[in-house]
Amino acid sequence: MSELKTHPVSPGVTAETGHAVNGMRVGRAPARHRVGWRLRTGSGDGEMPRDRTARLRVLAGSAIGVVCLFVANGLAPEQGSLFAVPSSAVGWLAIICGIVGAWLVPGLWLSAVMMRFGVGQAAWLGTRIATTLAWYALVGPVIHRSAQGASVTTVGVLTVTTAATAAVSLGLALGLLPRPRGRWPRILVAAFVGGACTQMAIWASSLKWSDDRAYSHLRLDSLIVLGCALLVAVGALSRPKLPPILTQRDIRTPVIALAVIAVTATVLLVIGARWSPAQQMPSAFSAQQVTAPAGADIAFALTAIGPTGSELIRRANFTVSDDTGRPVSVVTQVEPASGTADQVVTLLVVLERTSQPMLCGEGRMEKAIQAGTPLKITMRDQVSGLLTQADVPIGWCAG
């Protein structure tokens, strides 16, 4: 007879029937089942810690971005070209703060709260860039349209961006609170808090700028309150999504992208410094004869052209000759033109009476009257080379 072989097991372990017989295991062992770890909404076992961390990261990044934008706006020097190299440390600091601020606000909360990107750092980077470009491309037309044709300024774009960021940040902060638990109560509470805070901010601003006619004419209170309340509710109910922490394997994509951006910016700065893309007209000035005021025989309106046109007018040295090329003695004086732009001045010309026989004699005046063409003199600027002609008044010859 064959012997029945048994295998020892630990005491207390039961067979399939759930009984232990003298420490011996009889029958088949029970199948093992793995229970997966499932996240439940509001469970707090794994979802809430990650959601809390993402919310805090978005809040911190948005705050840093807003501060950088305000610093850049306060320090930004006036530059004639976007590609101009800053001439001081303050200019470089303004550019750096502006780049950091534009990257963090509002692209960070737009991509984390309202957009969903694919897998990997490349998808996240593309979403951030797309949302940032879309925001700054659309915020200007939206302001212009909503404000009934108001001009769009840097301060206006910064104000709208800061207001939207503050509304979403308030919603993210409210989302950290454990109560209320229901979806609709959370929506109502977030919208109420957002609308109330926005209305108080509008009241405070109206008290500070009570004499601002532009603001009282726009009357955008209801639209601003509704938009901010909606953003607060979205921020409170959202589950921010941020990219995972970079590892040595997936860090290559953002590093390559940043390297390409840095090289491109460097090339643009070098090209802008050596071959400026700014369109500048050559410096000169134009002359047009106008009605002479009392005390002058001939008058010209001189208009400066180019960056040094006004300087050329100040250094002008005019010589006058008749139709045969003989020099004519004159006295010139330059005066600012009243009621015109700063680049327009008036040149007053007084003809010496000693030149009257040369200009009007030998029957020149009679011939001019019969032909219907006035007597002319030629004026030439020895500095710029400007050449123009002027009509001699008939009354001057008769005087």
C-alpha cells in the first residue's frame, strides 16, 4: 500500500473547509486575491494629500508670478525696440522678472485647473506655452470689447491678469477646507465668497478713484463680479493637475526646450544690438511757405523729420539768391509755431530794402504781373542742403 504523504503547515492555518486537523493541511489551498487601492472622493487616504500639495504649489507659484509682474512693470525702462539690450542692471532685472511672471501667471493655474495635458513633460510644457500665449493674445481684445472701445494698456492687462489669478487662488484656498462636503453647497459657498470679495474690492477702488470718469462710464461691476465668482467656483471644485517630479530619465525634454529658448533669445539680442530692426527715417526737415505774419516778408513752416531733425533746424544757415543766382541780403529768424506739434517751427525772412532794385528792377515786376507768375527767390540751407523757393510779395516791390 502506498503511504499517504502530508505536508506540515503552521498551526491555525485551515484547509479549504476552514478546519485544521492535527496541524496537517488537507485539500486545496484557497485562492489568493489582491485588493486594489482605490481612491474615493473625499476619502483622504491618498487623493486629498496629493490634491492639497498641488493646490499649495499652484498658490505659491501664482503669488510669485504676480509679484514678478508688478516688479517688472515698475522697473521696466522705456525702450524703442523689443529686442533692445538693456543698458543697466535695472533693465535686466525688469526683463528677468517679466519673463518669470509671464511664465507663472496665468499659465500655471490655467494648465493646472482648466486644461488637461497628456502624459510626460513635453505635453505639460506644450499646454503651459499654449495657455500663456492664448491668454495674452485674447486679454487685450476682451478688454477693448468689454470696456466699450477703451484703449488697452500694460496696466490694464496686468490688472485683469491679477484679478483672475486672485479669484482662482481664492477658490483653490477654499478647496482646502473640508466643509461643506456636497458639490452644490461648495459651488454656492465659493460663488458667494468670490462675488462678495470682488464687490468689496470694486467699492474700495471706487472710493479711491471717485473722480475717475472712465471707470464710472464703463459700468462693468456686474460682469466683473460674475466672472470672478465663476473663477472662484472653478478653483474650489477643481482637482489641480501638475506634472510629476522630474527624474534623470525624463528631464532631457525640458532641458532641451529651455536650451533652445535661451539660444534663440541670445541670438535675437545679438542681432537686435548689431542690426536694429527699428525703422528710422533719415534725419532731415521740410520747408513749406506759409502766410507771413506782421513784421516779416516771407515765412516758412519747417517740419523736423527723423530723430535729429530738430537739431538740423537749429543749426540751419540759409542763403538767398534771385532767379539769376545773385545773392540777396536777408535776415532770418526761427520761432516755435503756435498751435502745432513740437517738431514744427516757423522761419521768418525779412528782405533787405537794399535788394529791392535787384529783385524788382529792370521790369521784372511788370513782366511777372503780365505773365501771371510771381517773382521767386531761392533759399538754400548750407548745413542740410535743403533747397526751396519762395514767392516775393508784390507789395514789397511796390513799397
